[in-house]
Amino acid sequence: MEIRENTKVSLGAVLGEICQRGEVPAADLAARLGVKASAIEGKLKDLENRKVIRFSKGRKTVSLRPDFGSLMGIDMGASHLHFALTDFSGEVLEEANQKIRPEDGPKRLIAQIKLEIQQLAVRRGRSRLRGLAIGVPSPVDPRSGLVSLANNLPGWVNVDLKGDLEREFRVPVKLENDANMAAVGEHWRGVAQEADNFIFIALGTGIGSGIFVNRQLYRGRTGAAGELHRLHVEWPRWKEDFGENGFFESHASGQGIATLGRRLMGCSGAAKNLAEERDAYFVFDAFRRGNPQARQTLETIFTILATGIANVVAVLDPDLVVLGGGVTKGAPEFMLSTVETVARRIQPNLPPVRLTALDDKAQTHGAIYSATTAACEAILGRRS
């Protein structure tokens, strides 16, 4: 990066770069900001005096102070909750997993979320909670901050989860679509760290994607950019009503695998609840045991997925496509080989397609990073 003479840099820019990079040599920090080291000395001293950052290695490197407070990152899916309590540097202190009942509605689920936050961050005597972030299976309206429509969670329409949590815990709360949050995590700590333009496709109970353009998350006009669940790849069926799930999610998702698997494999017996009805584990288990109907199920679903990926690539022309979410763990090699074969046939200039480097924690990493940045913005009072 070109070093600019006599250029001022904001306190927020300095702190933001430290949040992004973790422990970083002060000289490298200045170079990344495009200024001389002397231009940020005062900013670093200010942050040190506030006890937000610390120096180490003879004051040659700088990082966030772990003991400044704690943060909470939450991964909210259509069938689960994952909580990660961290110190201020993002180091995980404690984690918790919970199952949820989608049919319980917003009120009970929000109460469940609040209780677990209290148990992890308040009742166990941790240092002061500075911020929290949560990824939700819904677009988040960029104007109102509301959970617009969680199509896999009945009753979640225009829910003020952010406001509810801020009032309860008196800390800044960052709310983001789950696939967007996973893309943030992948860009922070995963295989997309060096990618300027990439797509993170989240394959779980449903399907969605997070889009980075010029190293920035792209949310779109209503916060619904990347909502692949309504993507349609079978034009003769354009008049059919696929409900809130849409065509693509009805097929290329965990619930799509479960539905087709039951039909092709002749499974009988009613599911006990909505979460069990959507669980595709039995198909992957049968595939690993060599069941031909299970293989046919996955080949069909992965072919539909590949067609959708090829169409998205045709529009966005990214550097990289990253696949993550629970579905990617069932038959990863078979999924990748099918997707690459089919998508490359449709889109010859297909970019690399890779599995997440963060296992099933991309969304959690994104939430931790988002909680950090929300806390830092509050510390600065949005001032330079």
C-alpha cells in the first residue's frame, strides 16, 4: 500500500484494523492504513490509556486487551442455538449448545436466549459484558434492524430481537443474517481471508448466502441479498407455490434432502417434531452404508445445488465460493465432486469451490468479530 505523507487517520480506523488483524506489529498496522508509524502513535497511546489495547514484545506489537471485558457470539439456527463467551481479544472462554423448538414462536425462544446469556455472562461472574452479536436465519432490515422473516421459524416476522437484547443487557447488539454472519467469520478467520469478492453458501436446515464485494459485506436494498432460498432453477414450474421456503430451499437444503430421502428410501413413521422432520442425518448415514437410494437422493440434491451455484457465479463472478453449514459435513467429498462437475459444465470459468475452514463455527466466528466491532464502536462513541 502506498504510504501517504501528512495524512490523518481516525481512531476508529486504527482500532478497526486491530480488531480485524488481532496481534499485529505496529509498523505493519501503519502500513496497512497507508500512513507512517508516527501518524498513529498518538492514537495507539490513546487506546492504551483507555485500557482497550496493549503493547507487547517491547512495544513492537499491539493487540486488544483480553481483560477489557467479555463478548458473546451467538449462532441461531432453525433447530439449534450455539453460544460462545469470549474475552475481549476473541479467545473463547466457554461455549454452550441448545436445541430449540421452532414451533414455540419468538417469545419463548427469546426468553431461552436471554437465560443462556445470563448464565454464561452474568451468573458465572465473568468480566463486564461489552457487546454481543447474533446471526439469525432471516434477512435483517437495514433500516429498522428487525428480523424481517425467518421462514423456518414460525411467527418470526418483523421481530425486534436487537432492541429486546439491548434493553435486557445494556450493551451494543449486532444482528445479522446467519449466512452473512458466516461470511464475516470466513473472511476474518477462514479460507476467504485474502478474497476480495467471494460467496459463502450456508447449507443447513435451509439455504442462504453471504456476499462480499470489494472486501465488504453486501446486504442489498432490504437486507435480503444472498437469500438463495427463493432462487428458481426450473422455469416450467414458475407458477407453482413453494411457500415461504421457495423453490431452491425446497430442494437444496437439509430439509430438501430429508424430504426426498423419505420418498426414495421408503421411510415410514411420522416425525416427532418440526426439527426431526427436517433432519437429513438418516440419508447421510444410509449413504455411508452404501444405500443406493440415499446416493441417488444426494446426487439429485447436489446437482440442483450446483446449478444454483453456477447461476450465482454467472451474476457475481466471485474469486471464491465457500460452502459451509451442517449439510456439508454429511458427505463432503461427494458433494464437492458433484458440485464442481455440474457447475463447471454450466459455468466453464467456475472459481475455486472450497469447504469452510471453520467447520460448523463460521457463523460463531462472525458473531464474535461482530460483537467486537460493536463494542469498539460503542467505546469510541462513533467518534474519530
